[in-house]
Amino acid sequence: EVEFSIVREAVGGAKRAVRVTVVKEPPARKQLGQVIMLKSNFGFIKCCERAEDIFFHFTAVETQKDGRAEPRIGDEVEFAVAHNSQAGRDHAVQIRFVPRGTVKFEQAEEIRRSGVCMERLKEVKSYGSGAGERGREG
């Protein structure tokens, strides 16, 4: 929401807004994801809506009703996105835990498809789940 004054031009009588001030920021649109990596006081969330993982600091995690505020790998979360202009990147804020099963990375189609695999699936190490686990590239 904004507040402003309207002035009328002396010549032509056109109206325009002046002294525009933001009085209320729009609510941040929430996104869903899963905690995939943790360090001493920060981590990364795999996002449902964006290709890249998003950074978060533990101070952005809201304390739950049961008193828990420390994230664990695999936790499903809801968060808003803020931009850090100094770092030049987005980060997650207002992070809260959501019930397991809330986050869905893919929607299965009910249409059966057939095809031919042209290349062998490449395997890469996943940095999020633990030692020895493997992920798929692509």
C-alpha cells in the first residue's frame, strides 16, 4: 500500500501523484522446500519452484510451538525469499516447518509414455543426504 498526494499541472490540468510513500509492504509469497544441507549456523533448502538451492541462516528459522527451532536434514519447510543486495543473491527468511508430505517436487502424470533411452544415466554424489548416498544428474 502507498500514500500519495495528487497535484494538478497548471498548464493542461493533468493530474499526477507526488510524495509517494510505501506504508505497507505486500506479504511475501511463500515457497516450499526441503532442508538438504546444514553447517554450523546456516544451510541450504532444495526448492520446489526454482532450480537452484537457496541459502538460509539459522536465525531465519521460526521457533515452533514445541520449542524446536533447529532444522534437520530432510525437514520440509515453508519460507519467503528475500534478496541480499550486498551478496547479490536471494536467501530464505521466515522459515517454518511444515508436516512431512507437504512438499512435492514432482507431479506424476497419469499418462503412460514409452521411449528409448539414448544415454546411460550419470550418477553423481549428492551433497545433502549423507555419506555414500548417490543422486541422479539431470
